[in-house]
Amino acid sequence: MADINTRSAKKRERIGAQKRKQMKAVYRAHPDVVDPGTSGLCALAVMTKAPRAGQVKTRLVPPLTPDEAAQLSICFLRDTVAAISQACGKNSCGIAVYTPIGAEAEYIDILPRGFRLVPQRGEGFGERLALAVEDLFQIGFASVCLIDSDSPSIPAKSYLDAARLLSIQGDRVVIGPSDDGGYYLIGLNKMHHRLFEKIDWSTERVLAQTRQRAAELDLEVRLLPPGYDVDDHATLRRLRDELLSDDAKSTIAIAPNTREFLCALIAQKEL
């Protein structure tokens, strides 16, 4: 019995050491500390809320259960960060700007190795976006792209193009427009708080108002190919059709985690 207990204790210690090593691998960036390794890089930063049942994708309940909605959120995030990782090369770095503080361990099995966690700050949505950009510039990044975690079908090329456009000399904003009148990505190579002020968030006016703010700042606006957020039953069905329909072969490399989850889900219930 003593030998068994000793082996169990050693196993727990080994697992704990592995977890601590993983945490160290993903939790590196801090907004109060300049990181020389970020100089000249574009931060491809996904905005994320810890995927806890009952707290994420609540507009998809029903048809999903709270647990299924949380699992879908995890799949969305895994597919988004995988696309970001594909876009990252010598000139970009993957970041997860997360909330709440204290949820770091929940990202260990979701984020690829080398991703960095940065905590969100602020109250309202616009303030959180503005402060995320501010913090990432403070860390030392040359440009910043904020990316939503509700659009798992955005290809890596869009993120690659955003980073490339921001690397060109001159001040500009890069936007990935969403079909609902918002955006799935906003990229800057200089801090402009005005882009996040007096915006009617979560409405169809977000993109138009952001472009108006850019015009007021005399900023060039470059648009990426459009995408869509998956945040209600209608857009969930749209995603299902895009990934699982008979003619979905053209998107076979897109959102593999979400594809697998939806395939298993529709075997149990109708979406």
C-alpha cells in the first residue's frame, strides 16, 4: 500500500509540474512590463471570456444546453487560435486577452504553446477593447489586431493580411467587417482611443460608426474579406451549413474542432 501511495504521489507531482510548465509557456505577457521580444511584431490578439457553462454563448441556449454552449465556445476558440498560429511567423505573435483574472489555468489545454495571456481591463465593451490595445502597445508590440472569438470560420490568410497591411509605413486602421454590421477584427499601428468612443456596441451601426471615427482622425481604412459572428440560432445554422453541407469540401480545412463538435451534436439533436 505504501508503494502505491508513493507512486500516486509522484504521479500527482509529475502532473502538477507539467501543468506549471504549461502555465509558464502561455502566461508570459504583463501590461506593466515592456517585453523586448515584441519589438517590431504585430499582436494577433483574440478577445476571450473563460468558457464556463452558463456564462458563454448564452443566446444559443436553447437549442444547446449550457454545457454544450461552453464546449462550442472552446471549439471556436481553438479554431481561432489555430488560424492565428498559422498566420504567425517572424512578424506576428499570438495573444489571448482574457477575462476573468484567475482563469489562467482554464486556457492550458486550449491555447497553443507559445501563446501569451494578457488580462482584460475596463468595464464596458469599448473600454475593454481600447485598454487591450493600449496594454499591448505598452508591452512593446509595433501593431495590434483585436480578434473576436465568435467567428471560427475566418481563415488564417485574413489575419496574415491584417498584419501585413499594418506593417506598411503610414498610420491606418484595418477592419474585418461582419455581416451583422460589426467587425471580427480591428487592427491599428498607433493608439487611437477615438475609434472606440461613442460607438453603439452590439448593434448594426458599429462598423459604420468606427469608419466615421477613422474619417474624423483622417485615418486610412483597409477592409479584409467579410465574415460573420456566430451568436444566435440563425448564425449557428449558417455555420452548420458552411461546415457540414454536401458542398462543404471547399472549406474542409476551416474550423476542424467546430466541425467535429457540430457533427457529433447533430447526431443527437436537431439544430
